[in-house]
Amino acid sequence: MKKAAGIPTVLMLFLLILSISLLAGCGSQAKDTVSPNTDLEPPKTITIGYIAMTRSSPQALINREKKMFEKAFGDAGYEVEWVITRGRDNVGPLMEEGKFHFLYTPINNFTAYFTETSQFAAGNNYRIIAGSQAVPEGSILLAGENISGLKDLDGKVVGIVNNSYSHEMLLNLQLAKAGLATETVGGSVKVRFQDYLAEFYEMFRNGEFDAIIARDTEEPNLPERFPNAKKLLSLNDGSAAGDTIPSAWLYARSDVLENWPDLANIMLKTHIELTAAAEENRKDLPRLATDALDYYYQEVVGAVDYEKTPMEEIAGQWDEIHITYDPNEEFVKNLHTFIFDAGYTDKPYDEFADFRPLNAILEK
């Protein structure tokens, strides 16, 4: 009798546990397929970031005086908070934290972050939404004394600073002329990355690299640093990737694009207006870049003594800058294809860039 009486009890317990499991499973499945919540309240304060550097994003610089972002967002009921930072070790963790709603930063800062190969921080919570500036040449290939041409790089090591995958992509366009490619895409030329510029140059001096990709802004100083080295070519020789190469883009946090498209529209419309304002006031940009650097060192870092770049040198750098909101979508697609084919990322293009808001504005 006891055994017979226990069966219904066990059965009821089994059915209860089963029903709880099914409910839990349904809840988990619903969570996996949840759509962006358009009922979420937008933030009261819009945080915009940019990098303090001699060739910082012109739209952010000219806004220091014009305050057009403050007016545009203010008219819509929002406040604007600016975050000025510098260096991947600073901007990466802030991106990972989601600190910025919108951000101006160099293209290789973002690409290393997106591929999740940066030693400082990584993620896929930002998308490219517009251009900011471009340059006609980019960087140069500086070769050691034993390298006289591209063919000599077969089996050799090329050093690249800061996980600059756009530079590796451009290098491959040049190597193809000699029938070569980097190991990452099936060739024989080795690539090594180094995040710290001082160590990068020291490694080249010590023979750890057979050639390096150097910034064009450093070119005047390179003969003194490396008297036996020689410029082999410019990375964009023959306009291999077009007449100009993007050097900085504008980015939006992905949840802003999904949940609050009006914020992205305000940002982009004002960004376009500031592009025109920056071009009209181009002569002021070197001074504004210096002001931003001084603010960063004095107010953010608290530095008392720091090295300043001469104003005439900064002004010279701005002579070649193309101020633009055009992201150069062909370049963006080619860069994503390269990092995907090289195995640096397996994330799709739509997580890398989203130009639908910009194109919609431009079509009106």
C-alpha cells in the first residue's frame, strides 16, 4: 500500500519539475530573440569623445569654438558632455565600458578594438557611421640596408605599430606587385606588431625587423634615427587604395543606433555642418588642436611639463588633411574583408559599419 501511494506523489513532483523547466526554457529562448527596446528612455546627457592629437578630428576641434553640437542637442532637450582622451590604453577601456555615445578616433584604434586583438580592450559595441578626415598618402615603408626592393622581403619581417591593420592591407597591395603577400593571407612576408612606438623603433634598430611601416609625419626625423635605412615606397604608391586614405572616422554606440535613431540623426546632421565649418576655418585648426592637447595634458592628466609640437610643424601637417564626412565606403568594405580573410575577426560587416543613417540624410 505504501508503494502504491508513493507513485502519484513522485509523478506530481516530476510533472512540476518538467513544467518549471519548460517555462525556464521558454524564457531563455525569448531572451535570445529579443528585439531592440524602442521604449527605452534616451540618455539625458550625450557623451562625445575625441582624441587629443596634432591632427585630431576637425569637426570636434571646430566645435570647441562653434558649440554647434551643444546647440543642436540642446534644442532637442539634451546636454552634451565631452571626453577628451589619448592613447589606445585610455580610449579602448572607455569604449569597452560604453562611455561614449559617439566617438571620433583614428581608424586603426577602432579596427584593433573591433578585431579584439588589442591588448588594452576589445568589443563590438561601436559602428562606423561617417568619415572625419583623410590623407593623400598615409605611411611609408622604411627598409633596412639589406633590403633594396619589394622582392627582398620574401621571408623577411615587417614591423607595424599599434595593430594597424589598414597598414597591413596597404602593404599587401604593394607586395602584390612583386608577387608577394603577408603570411596572414597566405604569403611569405612575416608581420610583427608592437604597441609602443619607442620599443618599435628600438626593435628596428636592433635588427628585429627587416623593414617597418612608419608614419609620414615622422619621415623628416627618420634619417637621423636610422641613417642606414631608406624609404622603399609610400604605402599608397600608385593610389593603390584611392587618392586619399581615411585616417579618422565617426562612430556610434550600437545601442544608440538601434534604440534612439533620432540621436544619431542629430549627431550626423551637425557633423556634416561642422565639416563645412572646419573647412571654412581651416586656418584655425592647428591652434585648436594645440588647445585640445594643452587641455588634455593640463586638465585630464595634470601634467606640469610636457613636450609641445611646434605650431609651424602642426600647421604643416594640416596642409594635407582632407576634411570630410564621407567615410569612403569602398575602403571600409575592403578593410573589413582584409581583417576577415586574415583571420583577425569573424564578425560580419554590419557589425563593423552602418551608413544607413548617413545615406538617408544625404538623400534628402
